[in-house]
Amino acid sequence: MLKIVVCVSGGGTNLQAIIDSIEAGKVTNAEIMAVISNNADAKALDRARNHGIEGICLSPKDYETRDAFNEAFTTTMVAMNPDLIVLAGFLVKIPEAMVAAFPGKIINIHPSLIPSFCGVGYYGLKVHEKALARGVKVTGATVHYVDGGMDTGPIIAQKAVYVQPGDTPEVLQRRVMEEAEWILLPQAIDDIANGRI
Ligand code: GAR
């Protein structure tokens, strides 16, 4: 059984997609052992607790320095010893020590077709604002392994989504979630849990 820690910052719809897929038996051999959020008010923490999953808040704001936060975050994760760490809308950079402690065991969902619209400053709605500003006709989502960079690790899966005339960032974000993210991320977890990746 693959033991997963999911890291979140906000709404947690990707977390919900993972929970629902596990409960529906679409993702097998996997269980979420805990959800970690950097934001105590994240709706994602309620979603976790509603399903009997431990929800933990670890915020950089509660530490004097970023190094102190990074150390506490890494120590907590090492003590939990998950088989897989899933970044599902987690907007904090993963400490180098954590990447080193979990080689090939951290995956991230990003709301664009990497290498487009990714890297520093590209997160959440901003990704879709920039895609619309550039006038692309196709966007999508990517699941990838996390390395020391920002959205630079090996790609696991991608799914394309068409931009439609009149799209706002919010409308496009929702379509990318519905047509790509909520499908791709549970699928990648199922593939990892069942040895297909
Ligand atoms: C998702 O669209 C996810 O791909 C994105 O944040 C959103 C979180 O939504 N992640 C990034 O932009 C990472 N660079 P959610 O909290 O409802 O899952």
C-alpha cells in the first residue's frame, strides 16, 4: 500500500479528486496518510478532515527564518516517511534537503503544458492569465517529478485542453481542472501505486 502525504495551499480540488478516486476504487493500493498545508485556513484542510484524514498546518509565518521552516518541514516529512509526496496546488518551494531525502518520490501537478507557462511566478490563476495574454489556443496540465528546480523535473503525464473564444482566466482554470488535472493526478498516483511508472 502506497502511503501518500498530500501538500496543499488552497481550495484543494485536486486533493478532493485524489480522495474521491481512492474512495471509488479508481486509485488502488494507495492511501493518504496526512495532508499538510502552509495555510491554516485552506479549504483543503477541511476536505481532508471531512474524510478522516489528518490535516496538519506548517506555515513559514510561524518560523523566524525560511531555513527554520525548511528544517521543520523536512524533519516532519522524514518522520512520517511517506512512499510518495504529492504537491496538489502547493505554493511553497520544496526544501533541497527534502528533495534529497525523497528522490523520485515527490510529484507535482502544474496547470499548463510544461515547458510553457511554468517556473517562478507561474502558479494558480496567473498561469491561465499568462496563457490567455499570449493567445495560445491549446493549454493543459502536467504531472511531473520534483527536482531542485521550479517545474523542471521529469514529466510523467500531460493532457491538452483547448482554449475557447471568450475564456476568462477563471473559466479556463476550471476547464483545465475538469478536463485535465482531476484526471491526470489520480491516474499518475494509480500508475505509481501499481508499479506502472
Ligand atoms: C491547481 O490548478 C494546480 O495545478 C495549481 O494550483 C491549483 C490548485 O487548485 N498549481 C500550481 O500552479 C503549481 N505551480 P486546488 O487547490 O483546487 O487543487
